[in-house]
Amino acid sequence: MLRMGPLRITFEPGPGGRAGVWVEFDVGAAPTFVPREDWVGVDFDGTLARTDNPGHFEPPYPLGGPVVGMVELVQSLLAAGVTVKIFSARAIEPASIPLLQDWSERHGLGRLEVTNQKDYFLIRYYDDRAIQICANHGLSVTAALAQSRPELLRADSREYYKK
């Protein structure tokens, strides 16, 4: 196991010899297998970039400075060969995409792909506004924990990929 930035990453094949890496996304959590074709999405405003800069919420919506912890997390994933994309509503305006790519390049992330669309290969998404829901139960993770219903929380991905 290799510790890269805030993440622990193991360079081992997945089930059936599938190419990818095992990532411990949360301290003490079971590692998640990230196949080579999958990707991790990172919201821009409030997650990858700060929103406390003057005029942030007014046109022309200037880009904030980096959130250091998230930049380090993304750098860890990129160093392990995991595809990371900026997932932002700003991508609705095509002219915004090169601005976000320039920003990511200036802050040591390379020219990340920018999108506002999910697909089946999105394995994880970091966002300052999202509320995680227990799959197939319509109950937030916070509510499941508050109700002491840990069985509703996502199973170890090793079990998921055995299916």
C-alpha cells in the first residue's frame, strides 16, 4: 500500500485481473476498486476552488483560489493513474471550459477534462452541495447513521465487483 497525499492507494489488479487501483477514499474505510475506465468527478466552486473571493457570486463569476486539500487529493488520484474530471455547472457555457482547464493547469493538475454530464463510469463525486443517499432506500447517509442503520450504507466495493 502506498500513501499518496491524503489517500492510501494500492496498485493491485481488481477482480478477474481487471486493471485499476484500490483507493482508500476515507481514512479507515474499505478500499474501493477504481477500474482504469472509470473516473472521479470533482465539483469546481466550493470544492476544488474557493468561493470566498470578492465578487464570486456576481458576473463575471471570477474563479477562486485552490482548496489545498482537494488539490492534493486530485493530485494523488492522478499520480495513481485515476482519471479525474471537473464536474461543474460552469460547463454549460462552452467558453468557461478552457478557463477551468487553465485554472487546473496553473494549480498543478494538468488540463483536466471539464463536464457537466454523468455517465456510467463516474465512480465517485466530490461536491460541497451534494447529500449522499443510501442506494435504493431514499434515505441520506446522515439519517441512516442517526437511525443506527449501517446496513444501508454502501458495501465494500470488493463485494460489489464480485457480482
